[in-house]
Amino acid sequence: MSRLSHYDDAGEAKMVDVSGKAATRREARASAFVALSAEVLAALPQNPKGNPLEVARIAGIQAAKRTWELIPMCHPLPLSFVDVHLETTGKGVKIESTAATTAQTGVEMEALTAASIAALTIYDMCKALDKGIVIREIALESKTGGKSGEFRRQGSGIRD
């Protein structure tokens, strides 16, 4: 039976030692969905705080670069690429993030953090109109590189 990697033999939380691993190119994609009312969707272009989608995109990129400061057992990574794409639908905003690096450990947490913080930023910028905004479907869509190889989520893609 395999065990969780962030615990030692005594059950204490620990940072995984990746010093013996080779640095390889790694990429991860994550997604999230922010469900918005028709009223909030219609108000997006005239938000007094600025364009919520652009602010959320920048917040997601910034958050990916700081993942190691937010999640205790994450390693600081030299990210070579981060992108956050936001698209409005009839029911909200689809968020897709990508993070890449050449390092000894993967960038799944960075991609997930980017999508999550972008979603939270949309909430922050729109909450004056509706406190009932729902953030859902935060998920790792795919990852490449590293010892565990490639992963693709079955049935991936946000459904609005």
C-alpha cells in the first residue's frame, strides 16, 4: 500500500526531499468556474474597481509565483511560464490556468493556486452586487513530466 508523501515514519508532516531527482520540464493545467447571476455578468464591463477578468488574470499569475508561501509543504519553483485564461459564458466565468517549469518537482499546485485565486478575485470584485456567487469545479486538468508521467483528468472540461 502506498502512503502519503508528506509524512515521515512517525506520522509527522514533512517537506519531501527532491534533491535526488533530476530536473525535468513539467507542465500542469487547472480549471475553475465562477457561477454568476445574469445581473453580475451584465455588470462586468462597468465594474468601478476595473475589469474583473483582467484583475483576476493578473492575480492568478501572481498567486502561482507565490504558491510555496501559501501551502506549507510546497517547494519554491523557478516558474518558466504561467498563464490564466478567463472566458465568460451564459452562467459565469470559466478559468483555465497553465504553469510550467524545469525543476525537480511538479507544478500542479501552482496551476491550481492560479485558478483558485483568479476565482476568488472575481468574487472579490463582484461581491458588492451578489454575495451568493459560487466558486466550483477547481480541478487539475492535466500534468506532464516527472516520475509519475502524464495525467489527464477523465471527463475534463468545465461544464457551465
